[in-house]
Amino acid sequence: MALEPIDSRERVPIPRSGRIRRCRVRHVSILPAGDGPRVQVDCLLGGREYPLPLGTMDEAREICNACTATTVWRADED
């Protein structure tokens, strides 16, 4: 449950450029920024104690799509 009500008039979709594979260990955070929201992507393959920062969604797309860890992909991605 959100602590503060979400005002849908302020919500703006974050533009995407391309598809990223769906994964069970990727953590995505939306961070506030001066020119609009920014997405921070972390890989939790090594555990929550050791997140691997991958940058923005566009920066992470190449890394995530090239990942060879066979146990992390969602069933609908094979």
C-alpha cells in the first residue's frame, strides 16, 4: 500500500528503446531526477548483499540480453 496517494496526472511513462529479457534477479528502481524520472537497474544474481549496478535500463539491456545464467530467466522467455 502506498504511503502517499499517487497522482496519475503526474505519472509519465519512461521511454524505452528495445526489448529486455524478463529475469527473476533484476531489481529496477525509479529514481527522481531534475529532467524526469530515471531508472536504475541492479543485478541480484550474486545475492541481495552484493548487487551489481548495471546503470539505466538502456545500459542494462545489452548486458541482460547477453546473460548466460540459465536459471534466472522467466518461463515465458525461453
